[in-house]
Amino acid sequence: EAGVVQSPRYKIIEKKQPVAFWCNPISGHNTLYWYLQNLGQGPELLIRYENEEAVDDSQLPKDRFSAERLKGVDSTLKIQPAELGDSAVYLCASSLGLAGYNEQFFGPGTRLTVL
Amino acid sequence: ILNVEQSPQSLHVQEGDSTNFTCSFPSSNFYALHWYRWETAKSPEALFVMTLNGDEKKKGRISATLNTKEGYSYLYIKGSQPEDSATYLCALREGGSEKLVFGKGTKLTVNP
């Protein structure tokens, strides 16, 4: 079974440029998460989708970050414009849903460097 | 703010050593505790989901225990191998919340 796929794996951009990350969850997983992991910190939730609906985006900085999951399958996270402080690893995860203990399966992440 | 703490922050051991580290969390409103292993350049891998006070789970040389009354979980690695080198993350889910709150992780390096 294919795991969570993310691309690109690495991205280097200059500040003020836009950037987008793509995630394809495990087939059949209704719930999709985007996390931000700063150096030396644990992953922090940015946004959670149930199918195509964003049900928790309280931690998403909406002035520059946006996300979509139009058909309830794959998802894109965008930053426009990027700032130096956005350098981090962006992780995508998926789960079957909220039933049970919500085991989340992670992709390998996209490491963003903003110069 | 929900605080999940992991200690130590980093750990260096020799191949063959056994080791353990701690995840501490608020004991009220506990629902589940997750342990993940994250090797460099790979996806975080789920190790255990701990749900009941007194739970003990084992996967090969790795085991974990849970004490929900005092708010901690221990992860043990017996006979560490270089391939165990990774960051070990714990994450708490509280009752009534769908959110996982992660600790900062313990970075383990096993020297051959």
C-alpha cells in the first residue's frame, strides 16, 4: 500500500516568492492534516480536512498561507509571499477519520528554505 | 496551552546499550498517547498508540509504558542498534479533541 506522498521533498526560494506543496494521502483516508515543524520543535497542526472541508484551520496564518483539498483527495498548501521565518519542514498526514484513536500516517515532508 | 514535554532532548548511546526516555503530559482529560519514530529524510513512523493506564506495548526491541494518573509514558529500547538512531516523538490526544499535540522529541544517536 502506498503511503502518504509529498512533493517536492526540498524547496529553496527567496523571500517574498510564492511556494506550494502538494500532498496525496493514503487511499481511502478521509482526514488530511498539514503540520509545520520548526527546527527543534514538535510538529504543530496548521489545518485539518474532513474530506474537502477544512474543519480546523485555527492555526493557519491566513494572511499568507492558504490550503485547498478540492475533491477531498489530494491537497495543496501555499505560502504567498514567503518570509524568512517560514523555513521549516511541512508535513502532511492522513487518517481514516476520527473513529478509534486517530492513528495518523505521515509523509516524508517538504523541507523549505527561504533565503 | 497544552504542554507535552519530552526528555532528554538528545541522547547518545553506544551500540548494545539499553536506553529510555520520557514523555510527560497533563493527566486530566487523557484520551490517547501516540509514539512516533522519525528517521532523517524519512516519514515519521507510528510505533504505539497507548490508551489505558498501565498499558505496556512492545514492538521488537522497543517497548512503552503508560501512566495516565501521573501523566507520563516511557519508551524503552533494549540493545540499541545504529538503525535506532532517530527522533522519537510523543503526541497527546485529549478527550473531546481531534488534535494531536506533539512534544519536541528526543533525538537518539546510537554509535557503532
